[in-house]
Amino acid sequence: FPGVAHFHTLRVNQPSGKFYTTEFLRQLCDLWDFRGSGVTNMHGSTGDIIFLGTTTPQLEEIFFEMTHNNQDLGGSGSNLRTPSDCIGQARCEYACYDTHALCYHLTEEYQDELHRPAFPYKFKFKFDGCPNCCVASIARADMSFIGTWRDDIRIDQEAVQAYIGGELPPNGGAHSGRDWGPFDIQKEVIDLCPT
């Protein structure tokens, strides 16, 4: 970055589930090429879109142009960080709740905290639709929302018997072409159970 007297980094609030159109990305990239270095970091481990490198006089201009594109800054420093969610029910069969709706609701509720810090230290919400934890909410958030199953466990006993009887290939056929021998419930299930 030439003339390193200034090198501001901005966080941009990402859309829920990180759904974009090419038009949206072009607007961001055109803005950053014009007002900053043109170098971005898409999401990394935080979820935000990161704009790397601009000068102080450009900061208000960037914010002004972003708000006219229906976009907002993300949170950084000692305040609420940008809430982040997984792709949820939009594309994932495992999502147990609407991650986008909850993320949107809490973003709207606490958006002012991104710009007017009220917390003594940074605070992060993250929303995982299921225990697969695709946005790493357990590791990377102060308050994790993780979808869990709320019903009786359902077991397809016919499919279990077919698997035990060798009618279904082990591991979905991923190890075909090798003889793994007959199903051994002691070795393949009971011995692997921690309880």
C-alpha cells in the first residue's frame, strides 16, 4: 500500500448466510477500488467482508456510499461484532431453525451497538442451524445459538436390519471393492460407544 501513513481496515456487514448476487459484489469491489486499496478478505474466520487499506479522508465517503447501497459497516473493537449465521434452512437439510430470521432479528435489534459501543469488551452472536457448527459458534462466539432436535429419536429399523444383513454397502459404498467381512456389532458399534 503506497504511502503507509494511513492503512485503515473496515469490516462490512455480510448478508445472512453469505448469499450474494454478482451485482452486490461488483458494487462493493467498485467502491473499494475507488476509495481504498482494492484488496479484500472475504469472511476469513469472522464472517465479515474485510476491506484492507484506505486513507482517513476516505472513511466517511465509504460509509456514505455503502449506506446508499443498503449496506452497513460491521462491528469491530470493543463492541458488538457483526452477527453471523450458517446457510441454514435455505440450503441445508440439517438446519433445525431459521438461522437467517434470528440473525436478522438480532442484527436489527442491536445494530446501534455496532456503532455506539455499550459493552465493556467485544461481544459476538453466531447462529448454527445444527450441531455441525458450520460457523464455529462454539469456538468463535460469546453467545451461540445452535439448533438441536426436539422430538423422539427416529430409527429406521428396517434399514438397520438391512445394513446388518449386508444388503446395504458399508459406509454408503465408499469402500467398495474390498471385503470387510460380515457386520460385527461388537466391534463396529458397542466397542466404539464411550458409555
